[in-house]
Amino acid sequence: MFVLNTWYIAAWSKELEDKPLARRICDKPVVLFKGKDGKVGALEDKCCHRGAPLSMGYIVDGGIECGYHGVVHDSQGRVLHIPGQEKVPQKARVTSYPVVEKDEFIWIWMGDPALKDESKIIDYPFHNDYKNWPHRHGFYHIKASYLLMVDNLMDLTHLGYVHRTTIGGNPQIHVDAKMETTLTDEGLKYVRWMLDSNPPPTYLKAVPFKGKVDRWQEFSFVSPSNIIQWSGAVDVGQGAYEGNRDGGFSLRLFHGLTPESEDSCFYFFSTCNGYRQDDPQATEDLFHEIETAFKEDKDMCEGQQLRLAELGENALVDIVSDRARIQLRRIIQRQLDAERADVSAEHEESKRKVTEAVL
């Protein structure tokens, strides 16, 4: 089951430069495209004529042209043109999905269009500030549930084990980190501190620390599937814990998980460089370090998905590091329950109206 009445990342803006893009979202086939007028569209990936995938078509004036018989659909799914036919049947249309282009993302709403609220789309101004936060985009198709990836990102005790040679560092430092978790209107937030610790390999490659560092990790979970991260470190004794985080190493990461199916997802991420911003190579090096670490997460979660599909989850045991994960799963479940309750209420209201009409 997926939360549908929410905004998911469908694509990076740059993915829609010159041709349609096929993507399955919440187990529904979708075609994304940017018209010649610059307007983004998201449609059910099926021509209303013979069912051919519209993603096999072309961008033309007015919308997207089916590659089978040339039927043209606009960004709202309406047919504008049928070759050799003047009149377009009123029913000639396909389902369209609300989409918004913002902060280099293409956001899509897969639920009830009447409930969409663009003010709920995450603000991420760092993508519009290349001077102070130069960055690069990343993307992985992952053969694992988006929930496993969210679990992974919100439990950083795995860093010292999965990412020993990159962003991890000493495993015990992560286990013993000072951590504060708070619920928010959108989900939850936590801050972790690893004071007087050795900087991990990725940090040492980027900044010449004097010795040990005070290191922080701030994570904001926006339910059901997006995580905003700010991490960094400065030399011990500079007052980082008290609020002085200037200098040293700093990066911002955006993690967006979009369900493809029950056991696969898309992972959109960006790495924003908060140090040596005038050095393009620093931004490139940071991206490759982070991309390597995230590939390690991908491999681990795909292995986890295989085992859970084969052996089930009944015998799994929660441990103390699962606190944030347990809370976020409860938040997602509440969203799912609320949607189901709304659907059930609509169904009962429809039955009542039908009964009254018969009587």
C-alpha cells in the first residue's frame, strides 16, 4: 500500500529536456514530458486510441504525439488532434496527474486531485544557490521497498559498518552519539552529535582538520518518503555544539524516495557542497564520495529485500537504534489509515445515496 495523497518526486527537471520519460510510480505507468511551451505534463502512459505507450511517442506543438497513429494529447490528457479526422470524441482523453516543477525537481500527485496542495511541496532553496551551495544530482533505481531505504537513512548507526571507508568512521562513535528526536508537523527530526571524534575518510579528503572534530548530523523526515540532511564537522573546541559551525566540513543532502512498486523504488539525491565552494573539483569529489556510499546503501537494502521476500519479517527483532525508525513507520501508517478511512467514508456515502435513490 502507498500513501497517495502526497507529493512524490517524479523526475529531475533535466530529465525532461527533449523526449518523453516513462516511469512507474505507485505501481501506475506514467509518462512525463515537457511541452514546447515549457509546461510539464504527467499522463497515464497509454494512448486512448489503441493503448500504445505514449512514452514511445514524440513532443510536438500542443503536447505529446502517440508514436503509433499520431494522436496528440495535451498536458491535461485531452486529445487535441487525430490524423485524418476533424471531430475529436469527447471521451478521447487519458488520466492526467498534477505536476509541479520546483527547485530542480518534478513533483507529482498520485492521489485525489481535489486534495492537492502545492504549499505542501518541500522548499529546497539550496538547489537555486550554486554560489554558496554548488551541487550535483544523483539517481538510483533500487530493487527494494522505499520503506527499507527510509529506514536505512533514518538509522545512522549503520554508518560505521556499511560505510567504513567513506562517510562512516568508527562504528562505536555512531552507537554512542548524543541524539535528540522531536516530532514535527511533517514527520520527525533528529540531531546527532559525535563530539571529540576522529573525522571519517570522506571528511579528511575534503578538509585539513587539525585532529579530532565535533561532528553533527541533522535529519528532517518529511513523511512519507523525503529526508533533508545537514551534516558536518569542525575542529574540537570551536563551539560547534553551542552553535558555531563555521569553517570545517559541511554538506547538505536531499534524499527523495519514490515508490515504483511494493518492492522497488527510485532514489533521487543531491549533494550540496558547503566548503571550498569556489573549487569545482571539491564539488565533484564530494559527489563521487557520497555516490559511492549510497551505492553501498543500495546494495544492502536490495539484499535485505531479497531475504525478507524469501523468509518474511515475523522473526525480526527491534533494537535500541530502531527508535527513530519505529516512530517514522507509525507516522506513515497513520497517513495510510487516514486515507483508507476517507475512502471507506466515501464508499459508505455512495451506498447511502444509491439506497435513497432506490427507495
